[in-house]
Amino acid sequence: MTSSAPQPIAWLIIGFGAVAAMLRLVLLYGRARPSERQVTYALICAVTAAMLREQAVQRGLAEAGLLSIGFTRQLGTTFIVLTFAPLVVLTASWSERWSEHGRIGYRRMSTTIWAAAGVSIVSMLFCGSYARGLGQYIDRTEGWQTVVYFAFFSLWCAATGALIVSASLREIRAGHLRPSHRLTYAVIVLVGGWALEEAVSIFVSAVCAATGTGQVFVDFRFHANENNFVYMVGLGALAAAARVGTEIVRWLGADPASRTVRQMTPMWRDLVTVCVEIPRPSHTDPDPDPRRRMHRMTVEIRDALLVLGRFAAPIPADVPRPAAEAVQIARALHLKAEGAEPGPYVRLQASAPGRDIIDETRTLRRIARHWKHADIYLGSPQLDGAR
């Protein structure tokens, strides 16, 4: 195919996608999870396919004597198939079956899918030789070769859509998802349904073209194929670039996890210093990931609050509600630091289990926001001086 999108828009999207792919290789590839690498592979293949579909590239390769225009058009379509391969690997890896097989099973599955993609590409280019000999778009060429050519394409497109839809519906049916997660899976289902529709529609168009029937539908499908793909690449590039943006923000220390760590550090430091009963690592955690540090701090703060329950009094009524829990914890910590005898256990509201670690972290962050000012309400020397 040859893209019919306006040249400035097409090259802007291709350039953005290329930059996003390059940044993913530089910033994420070395320490990325296998799933992140598959997204990078898919983006690289999609950008390459979009470039090969541009008329300027097709003419340039032909004038340089490297590839004919007809071959470059079909090569662009095969790179779309290569885009599907890592997406199939990615969605297949969501299944518990492959997680049970471990790394070796994942590698075998990945190798099999990529090998199948290679066989499909060779077969498509072989079937496309008939249309290339006639100097025609294979989308409009009569003959069995057109059906076989697009059968490979439609199978990959349908496999990607079916896996995406089934995996997302499985997670939605399992329940216990946050609203944002449900919305994300709903969007993924729509994308997967779109891929299934494209697979069926393109194959039907190929059958019509091969048999010389349904010319109106063939023309519609032809123009849609020419115009749509580069915009799909743009949407995919935006999604892939979001992870790069997250990594840059994390590197700058401006991500939510880093901000949470900074905000909870004063309270965490006071709690783990006094509550020596809490088991802690014998060495400083070298992991720079702020999400891991945030998770560990949340667990250690909650453990400290369980210890302080033996020194706690009810939430003070004479303190504004937003700061009351911080004052309650600070008073209990003050008593323990002075060596007071433990009394009946009082559950600190902040130690109540949340729905998940996200709820717990939000609760503790809200309390930590008032920690530095909690000693104002103690009616005694400041906590650091007493300790």
C-alpha cells in the first residue's frame, strides 16, 4: 500500500514514533521487563511499516535501484505483520499457562511466534510476486494469490485482537479492579474488537478482489487501508511514549512514588528509629526504584503502628480532624520513646488494612502531610528533643 495521509502529518507521526522507539531503546531496554521489550519491537516494526508506505520512500528506493515500488509496498504490509508478532507474544504472556512454565517456556513461546511471523512474511512476498509482475496493487488483483496473501495478514490481525479481548474480559470478569483499571481494560477490548473487525473486513475484501466481485467494497477497503495505518501508528507511539515520559519524570524525581517517599520519610524515620521491634533489612536497599522504596516504607510504617497501638490513646477531639491521626501517632511514639509502660491495645486508624497497598499508601501519605506539625499539639517538648 501507499499512504494517502498528508505528507507533513505522516512524517510528523513517523518522526515522533522513531524518537519514542529510540528513547525506549536507550532508557528502558537494558533493564526492561520482557513485556516492555515486546512493545518496543512492535513500535519499531510499525514505524518501519509506515515509512515503507510513504510514496517518497518507495520512489527513493526505486530510483536508487534497491527495491521496486511494488516490492516496497508489499514489504510495508509484511512489517505490519511483524508488528503483530510482538503484540501476540505480549498478550500470550498474560496467560497463567506461560507464567507457570517460567522463563524457558516464555522463550520457547516467543521464538515460535517470531518464527511463524518470518514464515508468514516469506509466504506473503512469494504470493505477492504475481501482482508485482502485473504492476498492480495486490489489494485489487484477481487470483488465488490475493486470498492467500491476505489470509496470512488477517490471521495475525485476528490472533492479536482475539488474545487482547479474551485476556481483558478475563480480568474484568475476575473483578476487584479499580475504576481506572476497568476503564483501561474496556478500551483494550474496543481496540481488540477493532482488530477483529479489520481482520474479517480485509479478508472479505481480498476474496472480493480475487474473484472480481464487490468492487464498491474493495474500493472502500482500499482507501481505508491507505489512510488509516499512519494514524494508528501515531496512537501507538503516544501509548509507547507514555512509558518513556514516566521514566524521565522518575529520573527527575518528580513522579508520584518519589514525591510520596519524600513526604513520608520524616514520619517513617521517626517510627523505625523508636520501634526497634520492626524487622528491617541488615543493609540499605540499593534498588533505586522509588516504587519499591515506597512499598517498603508503607509496610514498615504499618508495622510500627501495630507496635504503637499499646501506647496509643483515642484520637484527640481537640485537634482538627486532618491532623488528629498524626497527633495520635506522635503522642504514642512520644510515650514509647520516654520508656512508658505499654497498656491496652488501641487500634490506630492508620493501621487499619486498606483495600490494597495503594489505599494504605494514600492513607499514610495523608497523615505524613501533618507529621511535622503534630508536635505542636503534644503539650510537651518536641519529639526529637525528647528522644
